[in-house]
Amino acid sequence: MDIMTIEHLTKVYGEGDTAVRALDDVSFSVQAGEFIAIIGSSGSGKSTLLHLMGGVDRPTSGTVRLQGQDIYERTDEQLAVFRRREVGLVYQFYNLIPVLDVVENMTLPVLMDGRSVNDKRLNMLLRTLKLTGREHYLPNQLSGGQQQRVAIGRALMNAPAVVLADEPTGNLDSKNSAEIMRLLRDSNRQLKQTLIVITHDEDIALMADRVIAIEDGRLVRDERIRQVPAATHGGTAAAFPSKGAR
Ligand SMILES: Nc1ncnc2c1ncn2[C@@H]1O[C@H](COP(=O)(O)OP(=O)(O)OP(=O)(O)O)[C@@H](O)[C@H]1O
Ligand SMILES: [Mg+2]
């Protein structure tokens, strides 16, 4: 089953002589529960694509459908709700709120939605992301890697149907990077979460079910590495995370 369909997606920044065609007529579908790696050189349009899939920006033309519905038919307010509820986005440059501490940053989207925080899940994420003991630190009191892990925690807090992660291990050493990828992959497999990760790391790309390459704003390669596992009964936070082997 396709959860997301992207058709003729184009994004042009600026106008006239200075216009940049960051994304140029990109089309593909995403299966529910699929783990996709997006690769491509710097400036090729990867972040632009991820942001458009997450409802962060509006396309110049083309559509992004989630479960059949064009997300850009929504008003800005409806899009804000979409971003909080339907997707978890890990930004390349974290986008943490400087005056909020670790726990407040992680739980903000849930609280803004008027829902209560699942403490068990929060504590599990703090533990897995090695943020225990740093709960009340502000972003500027954290290392780059710690800030990156807070951004990942914020995206996973909601257990969203779709996780969009922009270089989620870009600031981490190889050991931490492997642990974070295991967390994301366990979450993908156990919660049947669709996972889309931008990466420069070949090892991470090889963990994915499918690799999509973007160059100069165009989709130049779309390669299946393995079948998406059949639906598991999953869906409960209790079953997660496991010490899954790669
Ligand atoms: N807000 C913006 N205004 C103008 N141009 C932009 C904007 N955002 C991105 N661009 C341009 O669009 C192109 C694609 O940028 P994008 O950030 O999507 O690349 P990327 O593949 O994520 O690169 P990197 O690997 O370095 O993160 C670049 O040429 C960039 O300069
Ligand atoms: Mg980028």
C-alpha cells in the first residue's frame, strides 16, 4: 500500500536571473512501512524534497499526497497540525528552541496539540538517545551530537506514521551513529513507521529497503535493495525498542 505519492514536484527559489530550480519534476511513491535512503551531492535538492514531504514549505508545482490527500490543499494552520501529528521531521540543523530545555523541546509538539506526554515513551527515548542527566539543559549547553539526538527524540515522541530525517547522524561518531540508526530502524520495523532518511553514509543507505538518488533537483536513481517486510502486528510502544540486529 502506498502511503505517500509525490507527483511532478518542483520547487523554484527566487525569481528571474537568480531563480534556483532546487527540485525539478520529481515523482515517486512511498510504501507504508518502507525505509528509504535519499542520497545525492550537496545542493542537489535533498533537504528541499524532505521539507516538501513534511509540509514545511509549499511547492512551486506538483503534489504531495498522504493517504491520497494533497497536503498542500490545507491552510497554513491545517499544515501546522499536519506537521505535529502526521510526520516527525528531524531537521539538518536541528531547529531546537533555544529557550526550552531538552525535555521541553522533545515534548513541545505533543503539548501544543493539547495532548499529554507519554512519560514511559519520553524516558525510553531519553535513555536510548543517551540524554539521561541532560533533561534540563538548554540547546546551547549541549554538544552538536546531543542537540541532534534531542531533535530525533522530538520527531519520535509522537510515534508518527512517517519519520523524515535529514542527515540524522551527520554530527555523530560511528558508534553513536549506528545506535541512532538502529533506534530509527527498530521504530520503523516495530511501529510500521515509514522512514525516509537523507544520508551521505553508504552504510546507512545499505540498511534501507530502497535508495533514491537526487542530482540537480532530479530523481536520477530509484533502486530497491530489499522487500519491505510484511506487516507485523506491532504498534505498541511497549514492544519498542528491541536490540534488533542489523
Ligand atoms: N530558502 C532558499 N532560498 C534560496 N535557495 C535555496 C533555499 N533553500 C535551498 N536553496 C537552494 O536550493 C538548492 C538545493 O538545496 P538543498 O538544501 O535542498 O540541498 P541539499 O541536497 O540538502 O544539500 P546538502 O547536502 O548540502 O544539505 C541549492 O542550490 C540551494 O542553494
Ligand atoms: Mg540538506
